[in-house]
Amino acid sequence: MKSFITSLCASLVALFVFFAGGLLMLLLVLSLAKSAEKGSTVIVDNGSYLVLDLTGNITDAPDQFDGGRMVGTLLGSGGGPFILQLRSVVSAIDHAAEDDRIAGLFITGNLIPLDLGSGFPALREVREAIERFKAAGKPVLAYGTYPGTRELYLMSAADEIILNPLGMVWMPGLASEGMFFKGAFDKYGIGVQVTRAGKFKSYHDPYVRKDFSPETRQELQDLLTDLWGEIRATVAEGRGIEPEELQKVVEGPEALRSEVALAGRIVDRLAYFDEVLAELRDRTGVHDEGDPFRQIDIVSYTRVAVRGAAGPGGSRNRVAVVYAEGAIVDGGGFDGEIGSETFARELRQLRTDPHVKAVVLRVNSPGGSASASEEILREMQLLKAVKPTIVSMGTYAASGGYWISTHADRIFAQPNTVTGSIGVTGLVFNVKGLGESVGITFDTVKTGKFADFISVSRPKTESEMEWLQSATDDVYELFLDRVAEGRNLERSRVEEIAQGRVWSGESALELGLVDELGGLGKAIEYAAEKAGLGSNYRVSEFPRKKTFAEALEEMFQPGMEQFSDGGPVEAVVRQVRQELAALRRFNDPASVYALFPFAISAK
């Protein structure tokens, strides 16, 4: 008995120490996170260079919790790459252009594009801000070791690009690679049946084919040609060479060598990083080799820019920027998805908020559920009836992403936005073969012909597929109606340019699918002007940031581990997981979807 009591007491003491230690750690994390949320005083020395370190992911929407990365690191779950929010980066660069304490801009690092982040439409807005900074008479210096297409797209706006002598440039072009599951589904007995409306609509291709269909290959080739043309022309103009010259250099047999990049005027000179740092010390008046050059990183400087933009007291008039980023799904949705219920509720609240004078919907979505898209569009129509409602398209505003945009007062897109894809797919799965392969069988008793339509235990009958095709056609007809009404186009014209085909923003402008080329900043200015606000307004962003308690709760929930961007195995695993996660989004009650299937990649 004595041994038992001793053991029990030791266990209780150990539990007390464990929980006390956990509580202390939690309090420490809470304190640090609250400090991160409040921020500290930012000091900007005269003659400083603003440092734009690209080692992160530029997203449309802001990070949902300011201290999340730090807390994640403390808890051992990993913080992931830094989030550089588009509007904050652009505002910081614009503010620095007018700040007498900022002497120049230094760009370095390589982006880590994840999900829908760091797309070329967002990079174009950052690039335009860099050009405005340079136009203010301040120097812009860029340094890279292995700059890729995205980095060169930004750095080409600099006065000077410096490359590490042992580095290389990598601008091979654009590609869209599909992952196809038909072979695996056939092997494991998973059946897929599809319907579609629009000859270019191809969201079902990965599940029923082993390669691109001829129509998909054609539209992707046309789209990539448009997007690459804009990238190539922009970089070439920034470097003062002809696009054909640039193409010749990047496709040459020795294109990766730093000497070739120098000779082809893609970069201005070769130097090691320590030499560049010494030069920056000279430029900023620092003479001690042990001291860093006078600088402030862009993440810290955004706090200065926000205070400067707010003005004394600010204004009660608000232009709301609402971020629709991710796949569109029915219900509440997960992080990285646009849940129709929660998003519609957000729009309703903005509609009834007397301080919100105009709304800008920033869309970065390949689409998703047709019924969810219609639910969101309905709220957009009601919103437009009472206050100016503008759409700003990011990297993708395709299929359902275009559906929810159609009735805005004005639609802005970048030349390299991917939009359109006005078409519909019906998609149903069954696991009959998979079950039978392991001895599982199914049986059903029902009271109606279609009572078990949603079952995945068997393939759909011919009459059921006819019903699904009819539902698909009905949704497509509705989609065409919505576009014709919202865009004030002849319905016959909409049917001609629809068919599920995707377009670049520049082509969409010519077709009347968008109204104007421009970024988020331009859309915000237009919204304020249409609301008659002049400069008497401030910008509020939605969805709101999460509280510390909400963010901490999520961090303790099990989830998929994060992967670095550093190796091929992690890249393949991440891609497979993303593709499989997409299966969860097939939750439309009628199994009908308006989705764009493939991503555009640039290395």
C-alpha cells in the first residue's frame, strides 16, 4: 500500500508539473502573440533603404492572425512562409516613395508561391508600385542568386539587377501540368460519370482521362501564349531590350549561366552578396564594416505606412474590401475555401452597415459549387442595389469565380488574370468496384426512382445520367443568363464566347467580360469615387482577423503537416494532397460544378 501511495503521489506531482509548465508556456505564447498583434514602435533612420525580401508568399487577403507564425513556431507546428499581403506591400512602397527618410529600395530573395498566392496579377501591382517609387527619383537595386520568372518580373522594374557570379537566371516559360487519376481509379475500382455543358469545360478531365483532351490542350496553349506574351514584354521593356532578344537568351543552350544573362542584358552586373552589402553601406552612410546598412524591412515598414495613410482621427466612411479567395463550396467551408453560408452572411452585414459606403470584392478563385456561386451572387445583387459594388480580379476569377462577379457595377482585371470558363460540369463517383474487390457488397430498398441517387455504392443508371445532364444544362443556361444580364451582352454573344473556355484578362476586356484593366488599388479608388467619398474614407478588410483564442484553438487541432518548398518529394506530396483535398469540395447538392481545373506554374 505504501508503494502504491508513493507512486500515486509521484504521478500527481508529475501531472501538476506538466500542466503548470503547459500553463506557463501558454501564458508566454499569449503574451508574445499579444505583443505581436499590438506591434512595437518602428524607428526609421534617415537615409534608410526599404528592403523588399521576397522570401514569402504574396497573398491577396491579409494573414488571419498577426502572431500566428510566431506562435506556430513556439508550439513546434511550424510557421510556414512569411505572408506578404498585396495591399500592405503596395501601400508600403508607395508611402516610402514620399517618405524623406527612405533613400532607396532594395529587392532580394525568392518567392515561395503557395496555393493561389504570388500570382502574376498580384506581382504586376507590386511591380507598378516599384515603378512609381523609381519615378519619385529614388534608386531601386535588386540582387539575386537564382531569380526565376516571378522574381525577374518584379526585378525588371529596378534601376539595376545584380546577379551572383555563381548564380543563374531561370525564366523558361509557363506550363500547366495536370494530374490524372483515371488509371488509379480503374485499378482500385472507383467509377466516375460526368456530364458537361460547354465544349471546353474540362474540370472532369483528371478523373476520366489520362491526358488533356484536345479542347483543353488548345485553350491552355492559347491562354499560356497570352500570359507569357505579357510577362515577356514586361520584363523586356524593363530591361530595355526587345522581347525576341529576351526569348532568344532564355531559350539558349547556355541560358542558365550568369555570363550569358549579363551579355544578354537580363542583369546589369555580377557581384557577391557581401560586395552588394558594402555598396549599400556606402549609399546609406555607414562606414563601419561590422554594422549593417541603414535599412527597414517591408514587414515592419507596413506599420509606418498604415499610420501614415490613416491620417489624424481617420474617417467613419469605409470602403470594404472583401476577399473571395479559394474554391467555392456549399456551407461554411474550411480555411482556403469560400463557404457560401459564411460569405453570404459577410456580404449581408456589409449591406446593412451604414459606415460602409462601397464594397470591393477581390476575387481569386477557380470556382466550385454552382449552387454556392448562385447564393453568393444573390447577395452581390442585393448589395449592388444599395451601394457601389466593384469587383477586382486577382490571379483567377474563373467559372464560379466569374459567376459571382457578373453583376458588379464595374469589373477590373489585370492583363494576366485568368477568367471566363463559363461552363458547367456534373460529376458523380461510385465505389462499387472497390467494395467488391475486398468483399463488400451493397443492397438498397427505396420508394422512388431517384431516391438513392446520391449513393456512391453503384454507377448511375442511364435515366439518372439523363437527369444529371438535364440539371447540368439548366445550370449552364442560368450561367449564360447571369452573364448576359450582368454584362449587358446579347445572350447569343455570351453563348459564343462561353463554352467553358478560359481567357486572359486582356482578351476578356476585348470580349466585354471585364470593364477595365487595373489592380486592386484602382478598383478601390473607383469605388470611393462612385460613392462620392473623395479622399474622405478608409479601407476595411474582410473577413476579419481571428482573435488569439480562435487562432490558438486551430493550432492545437490536428491537421496536415506543412511542407517546405525545398525538395521534389515534398513538392509531389503537396501536389497529391492538394488534388485529393479538392475531392472534399465536391459538395454541391446537385453534383453540378463551375470550376477551372488546372493551375498555371512558373518557375
